[in-house]
Amino acid sequence: MNHFPESLPELEKRVREHQDILLANLVMMSETPASTFQEQNRVRFLLDRFREAGLDHISDDEVNNGIGFLPGPEDSPSVAIAAHLDTVFENTESHALSLGKERVKGIGIGDNSLGAAVLASLPYLIQELELPIHANLWFLGVSRSLGRGNLGGIRFLMDNTQQKFDQAICLEGAPLGRLNFTSLAMMRGEIEVEVPDEYDFSRFGVMGAIVHINDIINRILEIPRPSRPQTSVVFGSLHGGNSFHELARRATLRFEVRSESDQVAGKIEKRIGEIIEEVRSRSGVEIKLTKIAHRSHGGISYEDPLVQGCREVMSELNIEPKIGPSMSELAAFIARDIPAVTLGISNGQRINTLEEEVEVEPIFKGIAQVLGVLMSLNRYGDDV
């Protein structure tokens, strides 16, 4: 790529020379618990790394976002580099990490301790490697991303800053090759069924809360869903009951509606509400629908200069792009008409389980990819 001062494979080798610092940041970030709404200790660690790198405007806020700034040449575009700090695991879980030659194992490592550790390492690498990046870089460690957090951290940050971002790059731990530049319409909800105390459980054939949840699931599955625009309903978890021999009094279903169309997602959401009302009136049980999160469909095109730069960098590094929509911080940038992409750092397995792990060797290629994309902004600066 003739607009880079050095080949990207050579840059990957130079990144690998700093693996001790990179892996140390990964271990320390991963072993610092950060469940959603409780990211404060991880923010402190991130800001310490920013101070060591000599960044400007280092700060946090009341919702535990962490910010650092690396100025570029005069009149450079402002680019946000963001990674969410929270994980799906409670802070009471063991966050001990197993660092091997080929793999790193530990809860939250792929989503998103690796992405957060790379965010903490980038300012050091950019300055140590003396990379020519013509951009004002804002490093954002954001909170309240997952589950009930509903992207609360990045939304709060952008609602309360006067800084305008021209572009944004979001970092996720896995998979390497991830290239997201569109966001799905989404509604995340929770359905709670509770059988009232006066319900007659002595009658043979009486149904408990789990059966009513199952009835709701079957009815949701009967809702027509078009193949275009692509639309799906994901049932994420079902909890209910306490034993083998007693009918469950309570059950909870967590689900998501996803679509490439806001209109289609809205119609399905409305129909789910009607199904719940019908089951409630017929069965006499109490049913509550809580809407936890929403996203709107949007994004930039495949031909956008930012996406084009990402694809060229991936090609140079022999990374196969894995193109698809995202519902991460990308959605918050897109909602404000800020061109944005999400990139993955390494290959991971069993993400969001107790056996979560990522591969060590691809990490250096993944970081070289991010640095290459930042350098590619030089070529497309006139388009920003």
C-alpha cells in the first residue's frame, strides 16, 4: 500500500516486540471486575495507562466513562476510538486469568477485556512506534454498554460533551476480521410471568408459569418474519421454578427482536405486546413486559472511505473480513450521523461463558490492523 510509510506486515512485527506490555495490560484489565454499572475500578486502571502515555484531557464522569486525548497535526479530523469496559459477569465471579503460550482463558476476555486492554495500549504504541497518524485521537473507555446498560455510557458521553467526532472506531475483542458498519433495529425485552397466590394449584392439569412462558414463545414463533429485510427473534434465557415436583410460580424470558427495518421491528414488538395481553386475559396470571433496550437501523455504505480503508488494511494483513451488523457502541455513533466501524482484535471461543478464551498470536495482527486503519485516514483526510 503505497500511502503507508512501511508495510503493515512489518508493523505487525514491530507491535509484537511490545508483547510484554500488551499482555500485562490484558492481564490487569481482565482481572479487574467490571460488571455493567460497576466499571469504576477498570476506569481507574485505564486512566492510569493514559497518564503514563502522557495523554491530554484525561478525565472520567459520573457514569464511569474514561477519556484521554492525543492531539494530531493542526486541522486534523477528530476520531473517537472506543471500547466498552463492562462484561456480562458479576464482580463476585472469579476473574483469574490463565495466560498460556497460545491462548488466554478467563471470563470476559473476549467481550470485552481484550478490546479495553488494546484501548489502554494504543497511545503508548502510537508514540513509541512514531506512527504518522493525521488525526486528533479521543480514546473512550465507555461504561454501561451491555444488557440493561443499553449503551448508557457512550450516550451519556456524547450528550454531555461539546467535542464533535468526525469518525469513530469501536474495538471488540473478537473475532479478528470483524467489520461492522451498520446497526440493526433492535428491541431487547424481558417477560415475567407470575402465578397469583389465589391460583388453585390443587387441580390436576393446572399449568405453572413455565408453561405460560412456553405458550408465549410458541405464539411469538408464529409471527410472520420476512426474509428481506432480514429479521429474527432471539430467545436468550429462560428461568423459572425451584424443583422437580412443584409447579413454577414465576418464570422470566429474555429476548431480542432484530431487523434491518425499524418498521418491521416495530410491528413485531407491537404483536408481542398483543400476545402477552391475550395470554394474560385468558389465563388469569400476571404478565409483565419490560423493554430494556432499543436500537435503530442505520449505518454507512460499503464504499464509504472509512470502510474502504479498513478493507484495504485487512487485505494487506491477509485478514478475511467478516461483514455484518452490530448493536454495540457503533449504533450510538451511527444514530448521530458519525461514520463508524467496529473491528475485532483476535479469534475467540466460547464467548460469554465461564470457559471464554482468545488466541494470543492473532492479537498482534489485530492491533496492527487498528493502527493501519488510523494511518489510512491520512489518505482519506479530504473526505472526512
